[in-house]
Amino acid sequence: MGLWDSENNGDTANSNEHDNPAEVEWDPLSMPQTDIKPQENMTVLGAGSLSRVEWEEVKEAHARSVRLIHVEEGQLLKQLEVVLSGCPCVSELVNMQDVAGYSLLQHAVIQGRAQAARRLVLAGAELNTPGCGRPLHLAAKLGHVSVVQCLLECGADPTLQSAVCYPGQHSERARMSYNPHTESWSVCCDADTSMQDCSMASDIPLYFAVTGDNVQCVQALYTGKNTKLCEAETPLHLACLAGARKCMEYFSCKYPAWVQLRDHGYTPLQLAVRWGLPFIERLVLDGASTLVRNKDNQTLLQQLLNEMPVPLTSLSSCVSYLLKSGLAMSVNTLDHHGHTALHYAVRLLSKAAGMGRPHLHAHIGDMLQEALHTVRLLLQARANANVCNKQGDRSLHLLARTQYLPYNVVEDMLSLLLEHKANVSLVNAQEETVLYLFVNNGMASLFGSLTPPETDQVAGFISCLDLLRKYGAAFHGHRYQSSHCLLHCVLAHLSKLQHLHEIPMYMETDQKRADCFIKMVLSVVHALLRSGAGVNACHHHTHTDLHLMYYQLMRAAPVVSFPMLEESLLLLLHHGADATRSAVPQPLTSPAPNTWAPLLQSPALTDAWPDFPLVHALSLFSMQGKSHTYTEEQILHLVLMLYTAMGRHHGDVCIKQYLSTSTSLAISAIPQHVLALLRSLTSSPPSLRQSAATSVYVTMERRLSNVDKLPLPPPMQIFILGLQYVSIGAL
């Protein structure tokens, strides 16, 4: 806010909360003075001999008069003349600064009042004194042509450099200055006096006129002499860098030789390419070459796609124009980073993902469609989708790394690349396949939080998996660096359920939420199994897929319903999960008894887990009502299901060692009829019926791993997959 409250000259209207300036309470001397120390008695212009007190009273009266000037149309200059004509020290008054650090002349410039500015200059207002926002620089930035011309006529130097903070906040170099005469503080910003430490742009007035895209101010300031810019080689380069279209057209037409000049290795066209088709077309018509390279060996196509043009809706039109202008021959050129134009086009999706979750922001959808259309144009121009960068990543690898995108767009992009012979079997320098990156990053995108993803997002992700399978991605036996299999990438996200277990509030709501989350994960697991992913592929990992799923769900047992636990385990068992494999590779017949001891001594679930889920299921009887909500009948059903899955021989080994190594307290917690059943299973010879039933169902379980691959009607597949394991207790 200036030294007056409101102005209205037809072009600008600024007002504060007070409508009548005369009613404003204001300290007229709340402004710093510079190098003026009046003595007890001194002679002032036309004022005779005044005491110090009288001197201050005179200054206060005139300062208040300036403050209360009504700046309506046609009133400012007249009232300013009246006030200044009777002032005892005009030069001191007009150079006073308000609390924001601005003088009367700067406020006149801000309001675009050329005649008032001229009168203030004639009254002694300083034009070229170092400080934030010299009047000429301020006028050039705001585009007040008449004020620029007036200040030049009054002697303002167009070659001086200055920083202009207005209309924003002052730079970090701004400080508060205290005036002992007025006993007040004001802002003192002299950033342009130490430009090396200044974060604000500091340059000659022409710089501010060009960046403001005001051609009339440019014409008034540019003389061709003593106008060397700090930020650019020529004003044309500056206009292209700042996106000032009018100034770009003016300079490229008037000074055509500048079109080919380089500024720090960049031509005007390279600086302007990010501003869209109007800049590119005009500079090319004025003689700019489209075959130039920058210091990173990037063509205009690579630079355009790397910098992401403004506006985004012009991306595909710019690419199409450049391809027609001769860049189609160099569409597969590698820059110093090893990227082609196609790499940068695919990475635009990652930039969109960096703005948030794009499916929640409608305006990002246009960018995604532009990126998709751009990839299509490049592929039609024979861009090679299998060229790798220095990290060994192809276009498919870059697409697979992208997260938080709507999968309908990802599916379209994936289909487009695969149709143009992108190879899904190639690995990068980290031995990562496209399939592994797609599953790993896709799961992080979908299940990054406990909030279940949208159904259409999961369906789109599964469609992408089916598309990769169609084009030859190897799901069977797939392992990353001989360790993690695809199912581990998916099942690891079940660990997020523990956060619900840690907060035992709203249990019913949390259980519904957990069940929904698990169902979404299982839909992805089923898609992988349907595509041929093996459930026993992690030969070198601590846990098998069955162990990982079982123990992740058991860690969150209070919020996982038993039907969901059963459904999850049956899904893996139906597809051939081996329940006889221990968590840590070791012979089944000689497990270490101490492995179970930490678990059995504590009623709570700990990090020490048994090697076999059956052993843990047996220990649930001693934990009933403490760490889970499963009933005795449900626990028995779980034990019999796992026993049957392991087979008679291996199941007996687990039960015997559990009974022999457990404490008497743990054994006493098992119901007597259950304990009798367990002992009969391990001690009595099995009846023919039990042996036959167990053998039949174990054999069926192994064969069911491929049932959904057989050409059977869907109802029959659902019926077969829905078969439950036999309850041995009923035999």
C-alpha cells in the first residue's frame, strides 16, 4: 500500500478497507529519512529560521497533506502541486518511504501516472538510486509505456541493473530500517546492490519489458546500444526463454540474424520449443533449423518431450510438426543419457503420476491422452520400442515402472507398444523383466495403503497381465534374481493388514475393510496363477508362497475372518502349493524342536514362526480368545485341512513333534476330544476308508492346479474348484 489509500484513473483501481482517506488514522512520519540531521536552529527553503520542533511540525503537516491527497481522475496532479509548492523541504518529502519501502515516485509508477511521476522527479525524487525496484525498471515490468517514456525523458538510465520485488514479497535480503526522527521502522530492500547474493531476477529495464511481453515498452527501451542483457545473449533469446510470444515475433522479424545465434549452446528455437506450436512455426518460418542439437545431444523432439511443453494439449501437434520438418530421420537418436524420443514420451506418464493420483484429477487426463497419441506418432514414424538406455531399460520397462495411473490408459499404451513389436522377455541391467516390474510397481500403486483400490483399477491391472501373457511373457517359474517370485510381490502386501490389528477399534468395520482388501489381492493372485505363475517357485527364499500367505494373515488374525482365511489358503492349495516344504530349507524328518518354543511360550503372535503352518494351527488352541477370534470348531477345521494337504506321513510327523515338544500348559489347552483325535491319527493304523479318502483328495488337490486351464465349461470349473478338503474327523 502506498502513501495514499486509493486511486482510480480509469485503468487501475486500488483501495483499502477505508473508503474515505480523511478518516484514516495515520502516522505521517512513519517513514525513514536519509542523512538529514536538522540543528536546533536552521533555515529551510522559504521558511526563515525554524527550531527543530517547528521543523518537525512543518514536515508532519505536509506529509499528512500528501497522504490525504484525493487521487481521483484529474485531481492528483493539481493537489500534488498545491502540497509541494508550500513544502519547506520538497526533496526530503518526495523521497520518504512508506512502511513497505516504497517512495511517492514508485507509487506513482505503480499506478501508471506519468505526469505525477514527472512532477515528483522535478521536485527532486531520485531516479537511479540503488534500491529495490528503480522507477524505470518498475514501469517496464508493469508495462506502463507512458511512464517509461516520461522517465527516460527525465534522465532515467536504461543500462542500470536492478531487482524488482513488486508485486511479490521483498527478497530475502530485505531488512528493517529504523528512523530515529520518526521513531518508526520501514522495509529496506537493496537486493540489486549485491546481485550475487540475490535470488530475485536483477537486470536492465529491457529484461522486465521483454519478460512482461510488452512490445511498446521494448521499443521505447531498446536502442541497440548499451543494452547488454544478463540473462540472455539477445532479447530474442530472452523472449523465447520467457515464453513472450509478442516480443519473440517482433525481434525475429526485425532482427532475423538472431534466429541462428546460440546462447550458452541454445538457439532461440531450442529455448522456445517448450512453449508450443505457435513459437515453433514462427521461428521455423523465419529461418530457424530443426536439426540442431543441444549440449546433451538431444534433438528438438527429445528436448520437447523431456521438458514437457506448455500447454500440454499442444504436445502431439508439436511432435507431428517436427516429424514433418525433418526429424523423422533421427527419431531413434540417443542422447548422452541413452534415451530416445520414445523413452521420453513414455516417461511423460511418470511425470503425470508425480502430480498425484491422475484418475482423481480430470485435467491430467488430457495430458495422458496427449502422451498416448505422441507415442503412437513416434511408433508410426518407425521409432524402435526395443532400444535400451544406459540402465538397460526399454520403453516397456519405463512403462512398467509407472505408478498411480488409470490402468485403462496403461493398457492402451501397453497394447500400442506390444503391437509395434516391443519384446516382453528382455531384461534390464538389474536383471528385471517387464513382468516383474509391472507386478511389483502395480501392486505398490494399487495396494499402497489399506484403502482397497477401485474395482475398475484392479480389473484394468489384470487385463494388462492378460495382455502380457498373450504376447509371450513367461509367468511360469519366473523369479527375480533367483529369489522373489511373482506371487511374493503380491502376497507381501498382506502385511499392511497388521496396521488394522495394531488399532483394535471398530473391529467390525476393520474386518469388512480387511476382507475387501484381501479379496482384491486374491483376484490378482488368481490372475497370476491362471497365467501360469508357480506357487512353489521361490526355491531360495525363506518362505514359500503358502507360508507367506498363512503367516501374513495370521499376524492380522483379529481382523481377518475365518472364511477369508480358508478361501485364501484353498486358492494356493488348489493350484498345487506344497504344504510339506518347511519355511527354512531343511529335512522334514528332523525339524529343530526349539524352533517352536518361542511361539508356544507366549500367547501372542511373535516373529518366531514354526516351519509348518500345521504346527502353528495346533498352537492356536492355547491362544484361543487371546490373539484371534476363531472358534474351536474353526481351528479344528483349519488343522484337518492343513493335515490333509500335507498328507498322512508328513502330517503325523508334525503332530507327533508338536505333542512331544510342547509344554504341559499348551497341551492342557487342547480340548480332550481333539487331543484324542490327534493321538489316534498318529498311533492307530489308519482305516482303509481314511487312507483311501486322504489319497483321493490329495491327488485331486494336485491335479486341480491346472483345472482352470482345461477346456471345461465355467460352471464345472467353479464346481471343481469349490470342493473342500475332506474332514477326517467325520470319517
